[in-house]
Amino acid sequence: MNFSDQRLITLVLINNDHKAYGELVFRYQSDVRGLLIKLTNGNKALADDLAQDVFIRAYKYLKTFKATAGFSTWLYRISYNVFIDYTRSLKKTDSIEGYDCISDDRKDVGSEIDMQNALKILNANEKIVIVLHYDKGYSHNEIAKMMDMPLGTVKTNILRAKEKLKKYYDDEQR
Amino acid sequence: MNNADEFDDFLKNSFKKINYNIADEGFTEKVVSNLPSGRIFTINRNFILCLSGTLAVLIFVISSGYKAIFASVADIFANGFHAITLSLNSFFVIAVFIGVFFIISRIEHNENTI
């Protein structure tokens, strides 16, 4: 199917077309799973389970999607909510088990382990804003809108996360 | 370029290094097979608002609520605001509105927390 996202969304909404939704999932699965892998410290199995929740939740709420933002932006917001729900469901003593995805044809396995280790020291909010800003290239304003957070909170989270990461990398180099 | 800028670039490059396209490997199929079957029924806020308004007006008319209003207005002129007492009819109307506003705010909350 070579339709635009908007056309596919319309097909899903009008005809309840699972095939059209499958096309949307196929287009964005890599972005969503990639984001969730980073948020879950590289735990691919967990990231895939959460990504599945993201796409099912997106399907249920597709009617509320406003085309003013891109579909991927909307999916990132749902990913954030699904991830936050998951972290809240964890007991205080539980933590997310780390990377099981570092094996195959990755560009730079060493960097991936290093980055996942670095991201581990951040809390959920710090992690998401850092990934959205430095990895996905969103501005502070865009993140604030997307996450429904005050701009000041986004800036504080980025600043705090950067300080933690800088300290982590400085300690690593020693 | 200061240290902060250098660290910004370092972070951007680090993320760039670990970005790769994730192969689908049956993921899409798994999601599609788990989609809820049938149409997703979502209640429109405006529909609830209209329904509640109609319901409230109906209850008000059936229970002769307008009489309570006339009586209250007459009370205001005769005795001042302190003499106003709410009738059972008015309680019905208020209860319907409060109930519906709770439902609407709940829907609003759910829509905002996709």
C-alpha cells in the first residue's frame, strides 16, 4: 500500500481496515520499538511487549488523533504513557532488566552497551526527554507539547539528565 | 565552542551511532492479530452533554420544576435571598448535572492520557 498516513488512518476509521492499520504499524514499528528499547535499558523483549501495547492503544484512540502533529509524534506520546504506566506497575524493589538485544548486525555494539548503561542512571522522565531531544531531534517546546509537561520541567529534566550523563562519562574515563 | 556544546554534540553522535532500523520479524502481524475485533465504540462528549441537558430539562418539566423557580423568585421578592429553599425537584436536576459532569471529566481525562 502506497497511501499517506492520513489516508490509512481514514481507512481504519471508516472501514475498520486492519490491513491499513497493519501498514501503519509496519511503517512506525522500528521507531517505536527503538525508542522503547532505549527506555527499557535495551530489554528487547520488554520493549516489544510495550510496543505492542502502544499500537493497540493507538488503534483504540485513533479517533482522537489530530493531524496537526505527525503520527510518529503521537505514537511517541503514547509510548511515553505506556512506559510510565509500566514503571508505575513495578514494585519499588523491581527494576528493569537490562539489554538482551545486543547481538546481531548493529552498527556499534560497544556504544550501544555504553549508552544503555548511561541511560540506566536516569529516571523515566529524564530518559524520555533526553532521547526525544538528542536522538529524535525534537525541540524543548515540541517535547513540552508532546508530553503535556510545562516547558520549565522539560528544560530542568534535560539539564539534570545532562549533568548525570556528564558525570557518568567523566567517571568512566577515569 | 564550550564544554556544554561539546557534550551536546557528543550525546547526539552517541545516539546516532546506536540508531538502526529494526526488522519487523512478524511484529506487525502479531499486533494486527491482537487488535480488538469490531468497531471501537467511544462516547462523544457532546453527545453526553446534549443527553444530560435533555434529561435534566425533562426531569425539570415532569417534576414541575418551573413551579419551584417561580416560587423561589417570588420568595426572593417577598423575603430576600435567605428565604430560598431548594425543592426535591431542584436536587434531581443538580444531581443529573453533577453526575454527567463527572462522566465528562472522566472521558476528558481518558482522552488526555492515551
